[in-house]
Amino acid sequence: MSDFYQNGIITNFHNLNQRSVEELEQDLVRFARRRPMGLILPSLFSELEGPALSHIVDELARVPYLNEIVIGLDRADREQFLFARDFFSRLPQHHRILWNDGPRLQALHAELEAEDISPQEPGKGRNVWYCSGYVQASRRTEAVALHDCDIVTYERGLLARLIYPVANPHFNYEFCKGYYPRIADGKLNGRVARLMVTPLLRALKQIFGPLPYLDYLDSFRYPLSGEFSMRTDVLDGIRIPSDWGLEIGVLSEVHRNYSTKRLCQVDIADVYDHKHQPVSEEDPAAGLNRMSLDIAKALYRKLATLGVQISSESFRTIKATYYRMALDLIETYYNDAMMNGLTLDRHSEEQAVELFASNLMEAGRTFLESPSDKPFIPSWNRVQAAVPDLLERMHEAVELDNRGEV
């Protein structure tokens, strides 16, 4: 059971009395008559063979209020796509698979490349972006949720709580972020959020003074969660990063487009566990190493758009201030873990902080050396201005793929 405290500048929805999933779903079935709902599942083919996704599909098959499920499938050949079609066929809801590596969607991608408005690199960001376009093309929903496909502790109440704030026609929220504790196997997880994002945001506030944007980000209990929901029209105007800065980028975009009174977060799970990324100290293109670099760059770019002047000297100050704050937080997390009977390896925590501190400098160097970098995928509003019929042709391509036509 969570607390009832309203901290920060966005609304918190708590899990105060463990209301049953059946009661939540009864409400959502009523809401669906006025506000049809959908779900986006960005997936790698390898996740169809993993320990989580089959159980997720079994849980989703019991959800009574969804009008559409859109599955983005990456890294799949034709045989694997056909396997995926059978895999998801037990879903009773209307569902479609975007075969992102298939010839039809690849041809549309080539058109966008010719217009210089295509996603620049594969990954979750590109997958989510194409799924968002399809949701707009299908016009079957007015509220849509998104969650990952590797949640080994999944139960359908997570989705019910996640979509409730934007699905309720009596609420006025445009966007909702999920949060939860990162605990598994008796350990405290969520290192990038705990040891990099939180102390970095607080270091930036100390250096650059109070900024509404930094207060806003620091209001989220788990800003890196991959679970969020929104009104479908939000998808039209946001630009998202194609790299590991996706979650921070989405939060930045909805902050730019909407009042904080229209944004909220919700407690969606008492226990949450998924695939853990390795630190990858020796490989800056993988794991938490790459993730921390991309997140730092996303924050630097956003601050620059707000008129904050950042120089090479600024990054030295940021690193030093961050490092001290992060080390202090390790002590806090260690004490919290001990009180709750959890384990926390202080040595590996400090090693992670040292890597993140180094990456703050590396991200700063990249930021200064690449002023013309275009990290964001263009909004769908821009795409439709450049290629007016693309969404209709995407919808047709997905329909042909899902019917199995060659």
C-alpha cells in the first residue's frame, strides 16, 4: 500500500486500498462506451520466446474493455512474423501486428527516408513511433496505453490502473505515467533512475537554479518507466527520441504541449520485474552505459531549448555536483534496503555512479561537438504534411500483412 502524499507539481494516483481489478474493469467497460481504448505493445521477436510475453498475452485475453491491441514486431523474418501471428491469435480483441522488417513497411520507411523524416536508427523508439502512427490511422481508440513485453510479474491490473486516469471521461488528464518499486530477488533495482537521473536532476537544479522543467521531471517517482497512457490525439504532436532517451523525451514533449494540470502518474504495481540490462562498462554502445549516455544527452538538449547556456566548464561542475549527490543517495538507499530486509551492493553502486559521472562528461562532449544532431523522430503532424496519404497506406499495408498476403 502506498502513501497518499501529493508531492511535486503533477497529480499522483495512489493504490490506497487495493481495489480489485474486477471493479476497475467494470468502470473501464463503462468508460469504453464513450472513450474507446487501445494498447501498444512494442516487441522484439526474441520476446515471443522469453519467459514473460506468453503470460502477458494470457492476461490480456481476459481484459474486457480494450477495443484494439497494436503489436510492433522488430527483428523478425517472414517465418517469424507468421509465428507471431499465431502466437497473438489467442487475443479475442481486435489486434494487428506491425511487421516492421517486412517489405511493405520497409517500402514506406524508404519513402520517409527520401523526405528526410524517417527514424534514424532501429530500436524501441522507432517501434513505438510506427505503432503510434498506426493507432492514428486505424481510428479505433481515443485513449491508448503502452507497456513493455518483458514484465515477468505482469498481471492485468497493471493495465487497468495505467489507463484509468486518461480513460475516465470525468477526468481531464491527457497523459499518465506509471510508477512502481524496482525490487526483485531480494534486491533493490532501478539503478539508472536511482543513481543517475534523480541525483542529476537535483544537481542541475542546484547549478542552474529553479526551472519549472526540472521541478516537473523531479516530480516523477519513476521517470524511466516504460509504461504510460495518453489520449490518442497526444500522439499527433509529440517528437520522440529513437534512442534510450525515449522515456525522458516523451515526458519533455508532453510538458511542452500541455499544462502540468493535465499530466499525472499512477501506482500500477506492488511488484515489478523485467529483463535487466547489464552495465556494459567496456561497451559504450550497450546496456546501462549506453542508456546513461543517451539520457544525459536528452536532458542537455532540452535545457538548451529552454535557453540554458551550457559550456564545457558547465559539464565539469555538473559532474562534480552530481557525483557528490549520488554518493549521498547510495547511503540512503543502503539504509532503506537494510530496513526492508533487502540486499544492496554498495561497491557495485559506487562503480555505477563512477561510470555515470564519466558519461555526463562524454555526453556533454558529444552535445557540444554535434550541434546539428537530429535526435528526435519528426511528429506525425509533420509526416502527414509531407506525405498526406502515408497513414492510410500504412493501415492498408498492415492489413495485407496480417491477412498473410505475399
